[in-house]
Amino acid sequence: MLVGYARTSTLEQVAGFQAQVEELTKAGCERVFREQVSSVAHRPELENALGFIREGDTLVVTKLDRLARSVAHLGEIMGTLGARKAGLKVLAMGLDTSTATGKLMLNVLGSVAEFERAMMLERQREGIAKAKAEGKYLGRAPTVRRQAEKIREMAAGGMTKKAIAEALGASERSVYRTLRQA
């Protein structure tokens, strides 16, 4: 049985999510597990898919980055699939781990993807450091602190902290912190 797994990092990625599901269905997946969650978050549907897989089944994903966040994580998933005597197919790469060549290519491509991600993060850190040094990167403006006076006025007027937070679109915690600092 072909078992699909589709994932996007955010709920806003509707088109990409639907495209994955369609591609997996078109590839012959009889069951498709789906979730819209970051790769570093808890992924219950991935766990469900791995628990559902039986001997002779194949887990199918559209792209490798939809499945694993690192070579170590990929190794864990492959260990689970191997213990269940199941395979993995990555459609975008034409990769099938039921062959020795497919297993080799999976390890090589997983390593390249992890390297590529590390390089991107390094470039990003360098860019932020350069922008900070030039005074161009100041980070996100603290929205609640800019409204500190308004928060104090609302509290003095008898509004509850919860009501203030809702009115300003802030967290109660931020309102408490702002009032405590006053």
C-alpha cells in the first residue's frame, strides 16, 4: 500500500498543501496523512503515518524537506520504516528506497539538504550582523511598549487587564508587564 504524507509549515500555505495532496493521490496513495505544522514542532500526523505503515507498504512524500528536518531525523524515520520492512518514495526526486541505489541517494541528498540549510542560516546571521553594524536592523518594534501611556490610562479608567489586552490586540502578560514597569 502507498501511504502519503503531506505537510506545510503554516496554515497560509494552502495552494502548496493542496498541490501535495493532489500529487500524492495521483501517485496512487490510498491513504494520505496531512498536517500544517512546522518541521520542528510535534507532528502527530507523521507519527500516525509511521504507525499505520505495515510490512511491504511505502511512505510517499512529494519532497524530502516535507518529511525530515535533518539527516539525523531522516535516519530515525528510515529506522522506523526499516523495522516495519517498509520503503520511502520521494516523488520530486524519483527516489525509491526499495533499491540499494535509492538508499544511497537518500543519504547523499539528505546530507546536501542539511548542508544547504546550514549555509542559508549562516548567511542570514551574517546579513543580520552586518545590518545591525550599519544601524539598519533594529528588530521588531515592541508594539505594547509604544502604547504604555494608553495602557496606563485605560487601567486608571477602570478597565481590566484582560479587556485592555483584547482592545489593543496584545497579550495579558504584556499588559501586566507594562503596568508593572510604570
